[in-house]
Amino acid sequence: MLAAYLPYIVTVSLVKPSSCKALYLCFCVQILPDVLTSHQVRVQVKACGLSPLDLKLLSDVGIQRDLIPVGREVAGVVLQVGPKVTFFQPEDEVVGILPLDSTCSGLCDVVDIDEHYLVQKPEKLSSVCVAAALRDGLSAYTALHTHARIAPGHTLLVMDGGSSFGLMCIQLACYHGVKVLTTSHSPQQHTFLEQLRPSVGNLEDLVMRFLIVIPVYNNSSDLLPVVLEETGGLGVDIVIDSGVRLQEEEEEDEEKKLLPHKHDIISVLGVGGHWVTSHQDLQLDPPDCRLLHLKSASVSFLNPEVWTASSAQQGRYLHILKDIVEKMSTGVLRPQPEEAVPLYEATVAMETIQRHPKKKAVVQL
């Protein structure tokens, strides 16, 4: 159960760390220091995106404590900078993601954050929009550029294109001249995705004509024949999933019924193809590995948290964030609009997100 809290620094208290249902929000008032450290920036938070807590990931990287901050995607205005800060100055509008080991929550008036986790926010981009979509943009950029190395002429299959993450992948891939196939999980999603492909339009919109929508809400077995037909029997160069079924009988709920089986994904890959998966417990049997070997295909795991968990590629991470917000400000990336919730409704929103990780929410402060 999630309890109410005051609009200051809010953290999550783990009553039973092994169970997400035992989480509740509690008060945690933290007095900020008068003097910032060398590279710290003090930011007045305008909007904060909410995302589910991955307790297993936190445990795996050695973060084990009773209080874990909620809300890490922040957008706001710089109030004060440390003595060695070079990227920002007071009154700059910024956006960024708090690191995994942050002791501060984004659900507070003011937060202190290292300058190397922030980028400038374009003036015409709203704080609510960028805070809501930044994590999905980072995930899409990581999947397509870092893992799959997309290039014009590639063919991409995005599973569940109607999700916020899937939509980001579609738009980013089409911008780079990639032919995109995607699946829809409901008639409403199918209609929405079909509307992304204009019959007429300017040059920037014409790239969406490379979008093909495959409905799987009636029968998920339709995926393989449609993909092979659209690719002339060659298969796709890249597959990005949003979860997979490991066993044929794995049909506990309606959402899992719509997920593709791992063998179907391997089957739609072309020679030299690349599969980017979000399924952290993926298990491949010897026949699956043999088929991947025959195709000289590869598998990589999508975990966008590595950017803030390690400083090994900090410059590249900042370049990615900067490119994401620039593409959002110019309309290349147009995320689904999220209605901002007030701070007093954040408890209900976070409870829903923890139960349904694909749902999104953004809090306006």
C-alpha cells in the first residue's frame, strides 16, 4: 500500500525488499547544504517522470538500503552551481536522469545533481513533455544506435509499436531511413499506428511511409508469414521486443498472450540479424542457439540503466541525451502526450506504475 506524503523529498521505504507490494511512500525531509560540491548543480524541479522500481537491479549493483528515491527523470531550472561547474549557469533550463545511487528524489522542489547527468533543455520544449518521454527516448536510442547500429536500408521489426517505447523506436528508425514493421496489440493501437503513415505530406513526414503495421491481437501466429512476405522471405535485420514468451503454454494473462514466442523472433531474423531484447531472464535452448548460429545472428540485452550506473561512457551518454531533446524540440520525436498529475496524486500513479510497468506518468511540480 502506498501512503501519502509531503511535497518535499520523497523516498520509498522497503518493508519487505523481496516484494514490490510491500513498498510505501514515506516522508523524508533532507536539509540541503549551503555550499555545493565542485560539480554539483542545484535545480528547481518543474516536472518529474515516474518509472517502476527495479528492486532486483538495485540489489544486483549493490544498492541495498531501506529508503529508495522515487522519480528520477527531472526537468527544471538551475538555481545554483558548484565552483567547478562549466556546462551551466543559474536560470538555465535543464533536463536529466538522476543516477541509480541518488539519495534525492525528483519529487521535490529542489534537487542537487552532478552536472554530468544534465543537458540543456530547448526553450520551446515543455518540461512535462521531456520528463515524461526522456527514459523511453534513451531506451530507443540505446537499442537502435548502441546495440543494433541502424543504417539506411535496414529493415526493423518493433514489437508493440503502440507503447511509448515502441513509438520512440519507430520514429527514430524512420527518421534514419529504415523500413519499419511493427505489431499492434489492439484495434485502437492499430488505428493509431496506421495514422502515423500519411498518404500525403512534406518530406519529413514521407519517411513514415516505410511503416507497416501487423495486428497480432487476433492471432499472434500471423507474425512470421507477414514478416516473410514483406521482406521477400529474407527476414528483418533488427528485432526489438518488449518481452517474449519462453514457453508455448505461458499464457497466464492477456498481455502475455500477445507477446511473441522466442522461436518466432529468431525465425523472422535475417542473415546477420540482431535481436535486442528487454527480457532480462531470457533462456535460449540449444536448438534456438543453433538457428542463431546458422543465421550468424546475435542477441543483446537492453538495459538503459548502464549509462548512469557507470561513468565509462559519460560523454557518449550526454551526447545521446542532447540529441534526444533536440529531436523532440524539432518534432522528429513526437511522444504520446501524457497528462501531468499533481503532486498529491503521485502516490496513486506510482502504485499503478509499479503494478503495470508499461504505464507512464509525469508529475508537475
